[in-house]
Amino acid sequence: MFTDSHCHLNYKGLVEDQAGTIARARTAGVGTMLNISTRENEWDAIIGTAETDPQIWASVGIHPHEADAHPDVDTAKLVAKAAHPKVIAIGETGLDYYYDHSDRDRQRASFRAHIAAARETGLPLIVHTRDAEEDTADILADEMGKGAYTGVIHCFTASGAFADKALQLGLFISLSGIVTFKNARDLQETARRLPGDRLLIETDAPFLAPVPHRGRTCEPAFLADTARFLAELRGTSVEALAETTTRNFRALFTKATA
């Protein structure tokens, strides 16, 4: 069974037929799904979806795009909400300098608040980074110096050098359908050499549908297509890749297996 380590089941494109989306995922061999939040006003709904299924889990966090709109979401608020038994992760959080939808200083402050919450709760941090490799790496390393925490770089599209920095900090790396794109040659080279015990896979549904579904609304069922591509890229079987990435998910998100 596959594990989708990052999807948005409550987002437009999936929420309208959420039950069907989940059923199709299961038919495609996707057993476990982590339903990700990006804004405070969706936390309860995302947790609510997780409560309907024993293998669907939730995160609480503020996407960097939303940092300006959430100045009051601090470490304490994240920690309090993360006490819910279905919440197994903090995030997604991080830095996005590509769109700059929020002030960069505010993004950095929010990022650090999330890291502090991950450290305090012991839950993994889910990191979004785009066009912000240097600052992301610096903050991750600086905060690790204040006390250990765990986490994953989700929907990895950064450089091989950034991957190495993340791995050195003990973080995991999650690959999405982007790895199947024809123009993703550099990412594919990195994907080939990632250590097997740090690798996760995800859809980021409803975004980033993999080949052969490009242009369609992505859904967790499409994880199987990404897995098949990645298994061939890495010279392994799709069954072995499913087993490895599911084992890694359980090793990182320990609250889901407690």
C-alpha cells in the first residue's frame, strides 16, 4: 500500500467529492493520507476529515503565502491545536520568495514559530520552500542548534546541494508528481541518489498531477503513477518503493503509529 504524505482533501477539486476521492485512492493502493492545512480557518475541517477514517491524518500550520494574514498564530496556538489525536504534524510552513504573497520577515518569523512548535510537541515539521533555499537552510540549521526536531521538505524541487543540507540535518525529502515532468531533469538526478531511508512520496493534490494526468485535477490515487516512475528511476520495484516510503512515513510521523 502507498502512503500519500501530503495532500489537501478539503481543497476545491477534491472536497466536492471527498468520499469518492478517498475511495479511488484506496482502489489505487493508497492506504494512508496526510491531510495538510495552510490556514487557521480550515484546521477544524481538515481534522474533521481525518476523524472520518482511521488512516487519514491531519496537520496544523500556516503556509508562507498566508503569513501576513495570521500574525496571531504563534507557537502556543499551534501546540494547543496539535494536541488533537489526529494531528500528527506541524505545517505546512516555510518560505516562498517566488510569489512573495507575504512579507519575507513575516514569513521567517512564522517559520520559526512553527519550528518551535515542532520541537515542543515532538511532531514533524512540514517545510515548503520555493526560491528561498539559502534562507530556508539557514533557519533550519539555526533552529536545529537550539534543539533537535524532525521534519520533511515537501514537494521537493530544490537543488541537490539543498537536499544534502536537509539530509545532514536529519530531515526527510518528499517527492511529488513534478519528478515525472519531462523538464525535471535536475530533480530526477537528485531523486536517483536520495537515501532510501529518508524518502517519502506525495501528490500535493489537488495540485501538480503527474504524467500521464497533467492538466487534470490531481488526487491521491495518482500517487501510484509517481511511484511507478520513481521506482523505475531508482532501479527498484514499485512494491519495494511502496514498502520503503510507507515505512519511512511511519518512522517520521510516529504519532500515527502510537
